[in-house]
Amino acid sequence: MGESYLKFDRTLLANLDESLRYEYIRSNRMGAFGSSTLIGCNTRKYHGLLVVPLPELSDRNHVLLSSLDATVIQHNTPFHTAVHYYEGGHIAPGGHKYIRSCSIDSVPKTIYQVGGVLLQREILLERYQPRVIIKYTLLEAHSDTKLQLRPLVAFRDVTLLTHENDQADTRCLAVENGIAMCLYPKYPTLYMQCTGEATFHEEGLWYKHFQYLKEKIRGYESVEDLYSPGYFECAIKPGESIYFAAGLSSLDIASIDTLYAKEAQSRPPRTSFTECLRHAAEQFYVREGEKEYLLAGFPWFGIRARDTFIALPGCTLYANRQETFERILQTTIPELLNFIHQEANYRESRIEGLKDPDVGVWAVRCIMQYADFVGIEAASAKYGHLLDEIIRYYLSNRHPNCRLTESGLLYLEGDGRALTWMDAEVDGKAVIPRRGYLVELNALWFNALSFYNSLPGREKDHSIEALLQKIQQNFCSTFINPYGYLYDYVLENGYKELGVRPNMLFAISLPYSPMERRKQRDVLDIITKELLTPKGIRTLSPRSDGYKPHCDGLQSERNIAYYNGSAWPWLMGAYTDAYLRIYGSKGISFLKRIFIALTDEIKRHGVATYSELYDGTPPYEWHGAISFAMSVGEILRGQYIIEHAAQKEQLSFNYLLDD
């Protein structure tokens, strides 16, 4: 199949209503990334060719190089290949009409056709360096051709926008084959260099009123001015390549072609659904000195504890990266223990959300999946101390928001904030005020205790065995309702949340369940009938009060919709576990069909990766983060589980997934 797996033709690319909705993103494994739409028109304030972390300025990324506008000149006539969306809905220049094809494989590649000129552009983000390299190759030309490259810079936080001002330092310092500049104090210098006999023409112009369509739709400030120091110009011959590099250090320009070739060769092509997921998973790895983390997603998420423990097995173990799993936990575990040991005086670390009450039991689930790969003895030897600390912590009742009750169940004391994975807030208050006895928290608690008590090399703890019996009895009496599903949460005052939500999945999908098999099947049947969609699991049944079929409108409206009907792909991992657990080999063919439907999305919104969420109603439009670690990891894990089950039955469906 080769590069055609993620190739898009001019029919789609010339249609702005469609092409502006397709986005790509590439990271450098150190937190920097480059992202835009397929046609290179930025529609988010997060888009840019070089977006880098600058911890000395803020804990968010910063857009340095917003775009690079290329112009082809023949017979003194310019043909502008750039595409920009301006305030008022104006598109200029309309370079999308010259795009012949675009592929998002090992290296994003676009081919432009301008009369008799065929120009190819490739964009590569250097790994472990804050640098983007853009390669232009003249494939065909029937007369003398020149190429102009105009950088547009921002020097701003991704959450902010910039405007023409007198404070910007617009001076350009000459460097080898290029310039260096720094618009504002405390920012690093940006080096921009070009190969060939390029001449830099300094102009110093503010280009005004760019509009970011995605921000406008959300009700945010959406109009920005960008600064261009000038443009590079050089002649280019058929078969010749011109390289443009922008980074925080200068390059030996003579070696740039070698560097580019080496970097490009290290990126295997994305030739199948599975390969796309594996490479998307690797983009979440973030190395900071001796430490390594898992990013929750692009373009706005940071490093989050719960997301790490949920997504890590899929993004590492199921992507053939066991060493990365161990390195990331080697970084994460000390931070978690730091909170456990000094929770009252704990200050937020590089990892967000370690204080959330369910993080510990998600960590146990993560280690259980590691045990599936290396064996329970090896997992116990490596992470047994952490398991001891987590279980003792919950038993000691020291968590500020979570207490162990006489029933053996965990009770979450709500303070108005969102404390579970359903974390959307409006005006600082949780959209879904989940507190009390939470169904997934207690399912995870029962699972964690059961696993802990089964570890080899230790005697059975009779007090934990007694606690498990108590939890099993009280879980069922607390959560099972007369309608065949589970309450989402229950309060001590007698309130029982009747909304049909997916959190009950974890009571039937985890290796240890407190429910008998017949009840598990009833719950799964309701989830399948009311929550399952072709793109993920709904967060609320359409038959429940408050259901929101579409996640659109202003950001506050989207926050409300996130967990009131939107479908989340990451829940497909737990759904797969539950379906195979209950139906065994009889469920394989059904799950095959579900996952085949999921493959379509790899070629849509976040091309070559998986988005955060989807509408709960057809046509299931995509929303949220362009690339979301929990989505990628759990779909990758779910696919593996189905394939493993199919192999046991001597069935294979890889040919269907990768078609």
C-alpha cells in the first residue's frame, strides 16, 4: 500500500469546507511540535511550524515560526502557494488551488502544480532538537524558476495572540545563509537559514488580521498579526532541493541535507492503521534530561497523572516499547509517592493531577497490564513496593477527598471541582458533579485489592480477604438498580444518579469484578444498546435527561457536552475487555466490525492519529484534541486484544484493519 494509505488528492484539498477540517501534528519527543491543516492554513492559535516548550516563560508551549509562505516565480510572474484565512472570511493567497496531492506518512509531503512547475514540499521536525526543516524539491519546470520563502513569526504563548506593537525587537542578525532574531526579551533567538544561493531581502512587515477559525467558533479571541522580517530568494533547477531550517541554534548549512536524510530515514512510513497508531503513540513520549513522560495529547494538553496510567500500556507495551513504559514509570512513581507521603504539603509537580482520588487505583491497573506482558512475578518484583504504598494509603484514609467507609467502599467528598476523568468545568465547578460512592472508583478499588492479594511471594492477607467480601456485597447492593444497569454514583443522603453513563464499564471489564456473570451481561447489553457508537462510547445515553447530541458552540457549551453524550474512543479498550470477558470467542466477529469502523478516523481529523472525542449522534463529527493519548493507547490495546483472541481461534482480521 505504501504512501497511498494517507494520501489526499486535489478534490478534497481544493474544497476548503473539507480540507480546513483535516489536521496533522508531529512532535520532536521533547515537547515541541509542528501542526497545521493539510493545506497549511492555520485555523488554531496552537498551529505553527515550530511550537516549542519554554519553561522559563510558562508551563505552556510557544509559537515561534507560525508559517513559511512559498512563492514560485516564472517569467517574473509570482504564484503564491500559501493559504491564509483572514478576518471576514477572506482567503488569500489561494495557494490551495495549486495543490496536486498531500500525504501524511513518514514525512508530511505536499506537491504543488503551477503551470509547468511541479514543486514538492516536505516538513520534518528534528527529533530531540527544537528545529523544523522544510525541503522544497523542484520536480519539473519548463523554464527558469525562482523560489521565494517568507517566514511569519509570532513569539507568543499558544494561549495568547500577538498584534503589531512598538515593543517588538525586529532587528535581524546575519548568520550563515540566513538570519537570527528575537522579538521579545526572555525569548530565545530563532535562527532561520536557507541553502542554495539564497539571498535574504529584509523588509520588516506586519501582516495583519489573520483569523483562526477554530478559535472563532469557540468564542475566543481569534484575530492575530504576524511579523515577517523579509524573504529568502534563490534560483532552483529541476531535480534540485532547497532546505529551510528554523531552530534555537544555528546549523552548519553544508550538512543540512545529510541531517535531513538521516532524520527522514529514521521515520518508518505509516502504511497501515496499526502502524499509524504505533507512531502516534511514540509522539506522546517527552524526554526532559534524565526523565521521560507521556504527554496527554496535542496541541494543548500537558502531562497528566490519570491519563498517563490509562494510556501508558497501550502507548508503550502494545507499541513494542517496554523500555519506554519502564522509563516513564521510573519518572512518575517518585512523584506519586511524593504526594502519598506528604499530601498535606504537596505542591503540584511536572505531572498534573496526582492528587486526584482515583489516580492510585488507575496506577494499579497500569501495573496489572505490565504483568500481562512480563509475568506477575517480574511485575511484583519491580513494582511491588509501589503497590504496597498505594493500598496502604487508601486503607489509611489519608486522602483529602476520599475516605474508606464501613462498607469497604471508597466515598469521594466533593468540593465542587472535577475529581475524576470526567473533568470538564464551567466557572470552576464540575459540569458533572460526581461525588459519593462512584461506580468506577469502587470497581477499580475492588480490582486493585484483589490483584494485590494475589501477588506471589506474600501470604494472603486475611483482613483484605474479609474486606473484599464486604466490598463485593456492598458494591452490588449500592450500585445495581432494578433497570439492569449500575448507578453512576450514590450519595449517603440516598441520592442515586440514574443517568446511563459508561463508568459502569469498569465493573465488568476489569480482571476482578465484584458482580456475578449474569449481572455483568445485563450491564454490557445496556451499554451496547444505549452507549456504543461507531466512534466510541457515549458519556450519556440519548434516553437520559441532559443528553447533548453535538459537542459544538462556545467553549462553555462544549464543556457541558463533553460528558453528556459525546462519544470517547478511549472507552473502547474497556468495552473490548468486557465483551470478550462475557462472550468469549463468540464476541470476536462483532468486535472486528466495530474496530473496522474505527479505522476510518485515522484518515480524518487528526490525520495518522486519533482525536479526543466525537459527537454522540450521526454523522459523529470529531472534536477536542487533534491527538489524544488515551484514545490512541486504548484503541491500540483493544486491537491487540481482539487479534490475540482471534489467533486463539485461528482467525485473523489484520487484513481488514489495514486495508
